[in-house]
Amino acid sequence: MIKVGIVGYGNLGRGVEANLKLANDMELVGIFSRRDPASLDTQAPAYYYDDLDQFTDKIDVLILCGGSRTDIPKQGPELAQKFNTVDAYDNHSNMSHYYQDMQAATQAGNKLAIIATGWDPGLFSLNRLMGAAILPQGNTYTFWGKGLSQGHGDAVRGVDGVADAVQYTIPNQDLMADIREGKEVAYDSHSAHKREVYAVLADGADPDQVREAIVTMPDYFQGYETTVHFISAEELKANHQGLPHGGHVIRSGQTSPEAHQVYEFSLDLASNPEFTAAVNVAYARAAARLAKEGVTGVQTVFDVAPKYLSSRPIAELIADLL
Ligand code: NDP
């Protein structure tokens, strides 16, 4: 059995706990939180983050479930000196820096870290690489959604006159259809995505003013086709509590002037954190197995051979899936 620890108990941490129950070769040793372990809503053993030092010999791999903004950049390098780790770090612009920090940490402790193992980054990254390697003459396009964007929801909730809100990012279906047909397209994040807001107005707020404040918000909404729906608090609670997401990676290319080829990978997720956690758990299996083989240092989804993700022996995989 592969012994696993969960660090951080938010959406992702709960998702990892649920997914570990589906993995018959892995067992949860404990959940480690900066908050009082007794306050966590779980039946699993829970401990303070600071107690991790007592578990260095009892855990094969830690799955780091903290936030990417401030938790992972600190906890990743701290823990990768003492444990093999897997994370879902998703700050694309800081990835090279994080990779270097984790390289130094793993070298200091002779440990293995597999970083950025979710769906984006993660499975989408892998498919962007595959598409471009297989179709060198072509272009790669990423579309996100339909999905709940936490950052945009936060931004709308900060607008004067908004009591509560959610925001969905929606891919531009017409643009995707043109790409699949091999047409020349003008693709940028503004043309590729639409934004849909469901907001509850505060008492006395003017809907026109609130709508204008939302659609003109720089960085978040300006330049996007944005629709704002005003709904009741009851409707928001009834219909907008899930965390759906997904998207498409499309590589459109030519292998000869006559042959237009489309490579496409897509995800349609009812729960973003539970699916991300499912990917993390498969890579945790890989980390434990690679570490057992003596591999140390930092790896990404580009480095890990797929056979390590599966609990099934390679002979079975060849017979059944090749
Ligand atoms: P959360 O905000 O739910 O949790 C982050 C951390 O905050 C937890 O680990 C927990 O740490 C703390 N926390 C959680 N709930 C509470 C609370 N009620 N009060 C105080 N602290 C709390 O984030 P998610 O789990 O949704 O996401 C984690 C990260 O996963 C994101 O930052 C994102 O970057 C990444 N992600 C990556 C994806 C990918 O494809 N690569 C996809 C989706 C997400 P503690 O228990 O120590 O207090």
C-alpha cells in the first residue's frame, strides 16, 4: 500500500480524500492543516501542519492541496526537503521559478517532487505538447469552460451594489468550429471566451450602474463579451453552488497541403477540484513508485511515463489498452 498524506483541507484536499477511497493500492495516513484538526469535517486522522515532522518515515508521498497564490510557493519547498510530494500548482507565469525552488529542495533531501499535476496545468499541458510534437506545422488553441472562475466571481462580489455573484467563462463555439475546419482565425483570450455573470443586487442598488461597473472592469471584463443576469439570492443558492469546469486543447495542423489534421483533447467536469484531485492521486502513485526506484529531483507531467500512473501491471496494460 502506498501511504499518502494530504496537506491542506479545502476543496482540493477534500477531493483527494474522496479519490483515495477509490484507489485500492493507496491509503490515507492523515490530513495536515494549519487549522485546529478537530475543527475539520472529516472522519480521517487529522493533525496540525507542524506535526508533519513526526511522519517522515510513515508517509510515501504528500499531496499538497494549498492555494497556489501563497501556500504552495512556501509549503512546496519546505516539505519537498523531507517528503516526496505532488502538487497542483497553477501559476503558469511563475512556473520556472517554482520549478527551480523545488529542484533545490528535493536535492537537499534526496526526494522526488512531481509539480503542477492537475488539468491546467497538467493534462492540458501534456496535450499541448503532444499536439505540437505530432503536428509541427500548425497552431495550438486552448479554450476554457464552461466553468466557474473563482477570481472573476471575487471581482464581481467586490463591485458596489452586488450582494453575491458567480462568473462562468464560456468558450466561443463559433471560433472552435472554424478552427476544427482549418480556417484562419484571429484567436486571443478576448475572442475565445465569453463571460456570464449571475449577480444578486444589494438592496437599493441600480442594475444599470452595477452592470456598467462589471462589464467595464479592466483586466477582468473589459474587451470580453459579457452578459450580466440579475437573480435572487434563492436562485443563486439553488442553481449556482457547483464548481463545474473543463475546456479544450485543439491543435490544428497540416501534414501536407491537402491534409488538414485536428488533434483535440477536452474535459467536461462537474467538479473542478474533485477531478484535479483525481489527477493528483494518480501522480501520487507515480511519485511513490518512481521514488521507490530511486528517482529524485523534480518532475512534471512531461517527464512521468504513463505506466506509473496506473495501478495495473505493464503486461496487463499492453494486453488490454495498447
Ligand atoms: P481552497 O481555498 O479551498 O483551499 C486552500 C487552502 O486554504 C486549504 O488547503 C486550507 O489550508 C485553507 N482553507 C480551506 N478552507 C478554509 C477555511 N474554511 N478557513 C480557512 N482556511 C481554509 O482552495 P482549493 O482547494 O479550491 O484549490 C487549491 C489550489 O488548487 C488552487 O489555489 C489552485 O491553484 C489549484 N488548482 C489547480 C488546478 C490545476 O488544474 N492544476 C485546478 C484547480 C485548482 P489549511 O487546511 O492548512 O488551513
